[in-house]
Amino acid sequence: MEIKAADVAKLRKMTGAGMMDCKKALIEAEGDYAKAQDIIREKGKLVAAKRADRSATEGVVVSKIVGGKGYMLCLACETDFVAKNSEFSVTADEILEIAVKADAADLEALKAVSVEAGRTVADKVTEKSGQTGEKVELVYYAKIEAPMCVTYIHTNHKLGVLVGFNKEIAMETAKDVAMQAAAMAPIAIDRGDCDPAVVEKEREIGREQARLDGKPEAMLDKIAEGKVNKFLTENTLLNQPLVKNNKISVGAYIKQADAEATVVAYKRFSLND
């Protein structure tokens, strides 16, 4: 049977698949759109299965602030060529909108969100594998809630940050803090938020290093605590020296804008980490 260009374009709009894939699917389905969609979906599953052992180290990070909530996710693929394709970014944005609408709590909840006709977000991602011929994964998703939320996406679209404040502050200050978090990769907001196991590991490292340096046994604990203090200063957002002015901490910088303001939520993701 004859497959018209308009039919191919219609299926492409419905599935996002390439023109040739849509034409082949329509020919195989004898013009039945429902069957053609199933064929395209099965192709996506096949590609995903074949490339399951591949590494998806490229992709895009996208984010959105809606009122007192911030959303961020990363759709990953194998090559920079696919990541820079506008259609790939459109898919990432579509999934982000689904996350916002569903107010998904976490990554697994987002994957399970129903899109249409029994399809889930996970199915949508799998179908993207069929369209691109690469492994495509939804590798990250996070949501924060705070009286004021800001986001920063680095120019390469591989790094993103969400920061929440306990109250409204000057946007310039808020953006500076988000860019600080992007650049300096703090592991927590404040000292007390750090994983105790991570802190203890740094303490052990400091103690052992001091021992190897020949320091007296009685001094090891004191030296180790100094190392831990330095580690916490350098790796917690509020205590880091401000990149724009390293004479003050990020926390002090925020206080300059509003004495009662502080950071209460923080998420950071980088494909390069």
C-alpha cells in the first residue's frame, strides 16, 4: 500500500521517531497507526536491550522553578552528537514538565508516571533509545521545596544546581550562591549536614597522615580535628569562602543580603563527576 508523506509526518509527531523509521513502521503495519506505534516501541526496547552494557556519559541537565518548588533531571545518552540534538533536549524538557505536573517525589516515582495509553516515563525513555540508536537513561531526578528556590544550569548543560532559601532574598545573591555550589561542589549545606561516616573517614586520614609525618602520638587527635575542620570548611556550602570574595564565607555573604536568611535545601548533579 502507498504510505503518504502526511502519514509519516503524523506518526513522527505521535512518536518522535525518525522519518524513515516511521515510514518502515507504517509499511509493516499496513497503515495502522496503533500497530505502527507498537512497532516503534518494540524497536526502542530492542535497542535498549542490545546497548544495556554501554555507558551513557553524555546528555543534558534541565531544571525548572515553580513557586516554592525546584525540579531538576538528567537525560543521558552515549554520545555528544545525540546530546546536542535539539530533539533530545525537547524530550528532556517534556519529561521535566511531566515531573512538574505529577510533582514526582523521586526518580523511581517519575519513571512510573503514566504518560498516555498505558505508557510510562520509563517507556518514553526506552522509545528514545529506538529513535537515537543509543542507550538513553533517565539517570537523575531531584525536587526541593523552600520559600525561595533558584537554579543554575552550566552552559554545557551537563551540570545543574537547585538551591532553596528559608525566605526571599535578592535574586543576584541567590544566583551567586547557586553558581558557587555549581563551581565548588559542596557535599552538604552546613557542617552538621555531612554524613558522619564521611567525617570519620577524613578524621582517620588526618590521624594517619600525621602519624606518617612523625608527629607525636599525643598530638594525633588534635591534628586530625584540624584536618576535619578544614575539610568541613572547604566542602560545606555555607562555610566555603565565597568565590567572588574569598575573604568572607557564603553564609556571611547571604547574611549581608538578609540577616535572617540561609540555605535550607540543595541539590547538585554533574555528568562529569
